[in-house]
Amino acid sequence: MEVIPAIDILGGRCVRLYQGDYTRSQVFSENPVDMAKQWVDQGATRLHLV
């Protein structure tokens, strides 16, 4: 089994939506590229961008 990390992007920032609600989100990173690099540094070979 392969685990593929997902990065949700809203307004240019990495977020997690609360129950899919675009008006209720938590920002995890201001820079999606930095977040992608962190996943790659941890061994990810693929990323799912949403």
C-alpha cells in the first residue's frame, strides 16, 4: 500500500477545512511549496494537491 499525502490549498495557503466548509478552515502553512518540500524530505514520492 502507498500513502499519498494531500495538501489542501485555499487562497494560496495550506489549509484543513472543517467538514468541507470553505468558510471554516485552519491554516497549516502560508507556503504550499515549503509544505511540499517537508513531505518530500519525509520520504513522499507523490503528493495529492486539492
